[in-house]
Amino acid sequence: MKIDELRDLLKDKRVIEEINRHLWLESQKAGYSIGIERATDEWLKLYAEGWMKYHLPEKYNAVQAKKRKGQIRSKRDEKIKKAVSRSKK
């Protein structure tokens, strides 16, 4: 999933709580505050997809369907480009 798609999760209080927990744990490990920006980016990259899959399965499935549709479209576009380049030769 793209970070932009996951940023919508930041509107959910439960996600903010998870990010704060991540901030605290990682800061304890590091021995200094890692900062909210780093904690947010790390949490989104590492845990957001799994969190969404568990807590918001409908939204997760919709995003996955959109992603698959985009992959199918890009494969189709590649085939068309190859066919056009072959016909130009």
C-alpha cells in the first residue's frame, strides 16, 4: 500500500494511540525520543496495512481491489505498447 492511502488512517483515534505506543517503545529502545514524525512514518510503513486488515476489513479489501485493478490495467498497457512497437518495425 502507498503511504498516501494510509495517511487517511491518521483520522482514527485508535491509530494515533498505536503510533504513540510505537513512539514510546522505540524511544525507550533508542534511549532518546525518536520524534512523532519518525514514529508515524515507521508505524505506517510497518504496521498500518495489518492494522487496517484487522480493524477495517472492508476498507482494506476495497484498497486491495483498486490495487489489483491498477495492476491489470498496467499489464494491459504494457502489452499494447509492445504490440505498437512491434508494428512500427
